[in-house]
Amino acid sequence: MNKARLFTLIIIGSLLVILGIYVALVESKVFSFSEKHALVVSLTIAVIFGGGIPLITPSFHQDPEKFVGRFLILTTVQLLLAMSILLAFIVSKQSDAKMMCFHFISLFVLLLIVQSIGLIKVANSTDK
């Protein structure tokens, strides 16, 4: 399996598992949070991380310096998108904007860690 396909599977699998567990916890009332807001948070997280796949996958076929550059660009774009979305949550004056921001940041950081570890492992793998 090539590196781009392996990374895509890691990200999509991680998104499905982590966001699925999150939505299940909200639905089962472990978190006292609106299901509608949980779906908004989950979908925005999925778009941010799913949209990053086309940015990074071409760099697996290039030299390591280009990979590092794309990795930095990907992380910067994702962080800027996250800050913009958090600002939108606050400006929209939702009833539980603080909780939306807390849930968003928690999921975002968790998935950013998983993505970074996945990228490093895939980039360091020996197969092409």
C-alpha cells in the first residue's frame, strides 16, 4: 500500500472512530451538550481534517524537505481554520458557545496529535 493511501486510511479511520465515540457519548448523555451542536462540532472537525488530506498526500512522493514544508502549511491552515470557527461560535452567540468551543478544542487537539503521529509514522515507513 502506498503512503498516500495509508495516510488517508489513518485519517479517515481516526475521524470515524473519535468522532463516532464523541457523538455516542453526547447521545448517551454522558456529556450534557446539545446533539445539534455536537453534530456541528463533529462536521466542522471532519471538514478541517478531511480537507487536509489533499494538501499533504502529494508530498509523500517528493523529497523530505517538501514534506516538512507541506506538513507546516497543513498544520498552519488547520489552526487558522480552527481559530476562525471558534470565533464564529462566539460571535453567533449560541446558548452554549463556551461548551461548543471547549468540545471543539478538545477534539481538534486530539485529532491533531493523531494526525501528526500518523504523518510521521507514514513518512518514515520504508515502502513507497
